[in-house]
Amino acid sequence: MSQETTLPSTSSAKVSHALRVLEQLREKREEEFAGIPTDAMHDESDIENDSSSPIYDKFYANGGSQTLLEMCNFNYSEFEQLWHHCSTILTQRLTTGRGKKTDVTPKDLLFIVLCVLKAAINWDLMGSIFEKKGPTLQRLFSRGVEILSPFLCEEFVISYYTKLSMRILMTKNAQFKNFPCALYATDVIFQQANRPSLEGKLYFSGKHKLYGYKTEVSVAPTGHAIDVTAHRPGSVSDLVIFQGNLDFHKQALAKHDNDDKDNGFLSVRYPDHWAVLLDKGCQGAQQYVRAILSKKKTHGKLLSVEDENWNATVASDRIIVDNFFGRLTKLWAVISTKFRWTEEGYDDIFRLCVALTNFHVSFHPLCDDEDAAHYNLYKNRNYIIGERIVNKRKATQKNYRERRRIRQEIGQTFNSSDSSLSSESM
């Protein structure tokens, strides 16, 4: 009987002890939560902690596909396809090798590079958008361009060139309307840049009255760029730039064994080559390749009616290049505004923008009315800026000469006064 009476008391003591321990733990937990606000501090906490691309996903979660389009020129579906193309190269280059690794994921880096190319604003301001310091964002951007530019240029520019042939254009009914013997059109685009500290005159374009760079781009009738040269100083003529790229043009225009003969312009002189459409700034190119050029009026004379009609016919086919330049400058502010970064990185940035424009054109074909009009705006803006700088310089020089004249007149007045006083005293 004594054992039966002690067991309940012992069990009761153990249960009471366990309850006291649990109560103490509960009170401790409540103390830890005391003073913490109950409202959610971060709506996207799950995204930021669990996502493999927190920056990209945050923008997508706060506006969807339209926000992505406004930030980087591509909607959700287009961005995901672009990411599919370059995910492997970005992941490999960012996660392998020695040295400190960045905390930005590969997909976020692609998004950041596109946003910077589209906006091209101050580094500190751009950094605040992604919660990064300006220099940090600049290093991330440079790293991204270094990886993406050669890869996407190969993927979206050179690949179009390797697939280009007159037979394919004929099959797709994609030849130029007026000159079906032309394989592509070529032109040079000028972009304003800072004046270099050395050899400044070499970079000055007399046509635009600005310092800057020139780059030659060749565009197929489908609206895709097939070649991009390295940039040249603004004073170099279009013909000289074309001559520097002759190896490409001669190889690209050579007919294949299965190509048909044609009776088009200059077919007798160049029976084994297709033609290229060029601007009137390349006068003389016909001695090197089968070039179809606009007529250029001589000094003091007007073009004949036949020459005007010829130019209109050439321009209606060659407008494909203007359309491409219009799309290029409309999408990427880093191309449409004054280039303020170092010259060493210009070619990689320009080629990357051309490759991304090709990718964009594959979803949204070029439009004569919209894209060509935007390129005209871009060119006119450069001319206006150049004229404004020239007029400002002229006004400054005029004011200087006027002030100098006044100082000289005052000096002569004082000298004559001194002479008269000296003669009176004598």
C-alpha cells in the first residue's frame, strides 16, 4: 500500500516540473519577440532569400512583364529566351576560377547589364536602383559586358552572316525590292564622345562638328546586322572605313557554287560577286567591289532628274540600314547619347548593343516609318548639338575680340591724354 501511495506523488511532481520548464521557455520566447513590430517589413522576403535571381524577381514581382520591358527593353518571355541563350556562359564565368566571387547571380547580372545599356545614366543613380554603390555597379557592368559581348555577337550577329546566302533570300522572298542582286547594305554611324586629351583633331567630324567615333555596320534585307567593325575616329571618311573592311566584303559578296548568275547592276564587271548597297559617302568603292551607290552632285551643279530618281531607288532599298540604326539608338541610350566612358570599352559595348538589337528584331521586325524616323531624329540632334557648340564658340570669340578692342581704345585714350598733359606743362 505504501508503494501505491508514493507513485502518484512522484508522477505528479515530475509533471509539475515539466510544466514549469515549458512555461519558462514560453516566457523566454515571448521576451525575445517583445518590441518587434507585427507589420511585414519585407513583402518580398521569400523571393530575396530563396530566389536564384532576387533582383530580377523583385522587379518582376512588382509590375510583371511590363516592368521588365520598361527596365531592359524585353518582356518576360523575351528575357527568359535571352537568358536561356547565355545562362551557361554567365554561370561558368562567374562561378569558376580563383578570386573573390560576386554576390550578384548570373541572371541578375544579365538584367543589370541590359538596364544600364538602356538607361546610361550616372553610376551612383543607377546603383541606387539596384542598392549598389556606383563603383560596384560599374565593375559589375564591365564584367558583364566582357562576358556577354563576344558571346552574343557570335550568337546573334556572326550566326546570321554564316547563314546568309542569296539562295536563302530568294527562297524566303526576302531580297531587296529594287536591287535583288544586292546581298546586304552597309553604312557608318557616328556617335558623339568626349574629346581625347591627345590627338583631339583626329576625332573631330567636320560634318557633325562634334568629337566622336564612327562604326561601320552591314545589314541584310531581313533587318539583321551581319557585321560590325571596330570604331574609328570621327575624322576618318566612310570610304576609308569601308576600305579597311574590304576583306570581309570581298569574302561575303563572293558567289557560291550553287548560286545562279544574274544580270543586275555591274554584273558584267563583277560576275562572281553579289552587290552591296552603299551611301554616297563611299564614292569610289566600285573599283573594289560591286557597289551600288547614290549619285553625288558636283560643286555648283544640281542633279539631273534621272540621277534624282536613281538616288530615290537606291535609298528605298538602303533604308534598311537607317531602320536598324533607328532601332539601335531607340533601344539603347548608351548609343544614342554622348559616350562618356573610356574609349577602350567602346567596341565591346557597341557590338553587344548590335547583337541585342538583332535579338529584338527577331521578335519585332524593323519598321520604315518608326525606326527610320527615329534615326533621323538622332542625326538631327547631333547636327543641332554641333551647330550650338559652334555658335557658342563664335559668340565667345566675338565677345573676346570686342573686349580686346575696348581695352585698346581705352589704352589709346589714356596715352593721348598723357601726351596732351605733357605738352601743356612744357
